Amino acid sequence: MRILIINGPNLDILGKREPDVYGTTTLWDIENRLKEKFPKEKLEFYQSNSEGGVIDALHKGLEA
């Protein structure tokens, strides 16, 4: 099974921006945990700070 995980604006700074409020876990950490938890699944990750980029990734994912 192929699973596309799309993350939107500002999640690239997760764990870096205001760690006292949002914690220190980064998006990279979350992706790695998911890969470890679901090793048999084909996980694909995409992050964009642009809403247009997110929509393009959705359309591309639906075509594949």
C-alpha cells in the first residue's frame, strides 16, 4: 500500500520555532517514527509552505 502524507505551511519549522510552546519534535522525527512503526508500508512525505504546492502534490498523488 502506498500512503502519501502531505504537510502544509510552517511544519518544516516544527521543533525549531518556539520549542517551549510546541516542543522539540521535528517533522523529520515524526516521519522517521512513522517509517519505524509501519515498515511494510510505502510512505511518501511531502511538505510545502505554499498552498499551491500542497494542491499540486494532492493532484499528482491522485494520478499515481
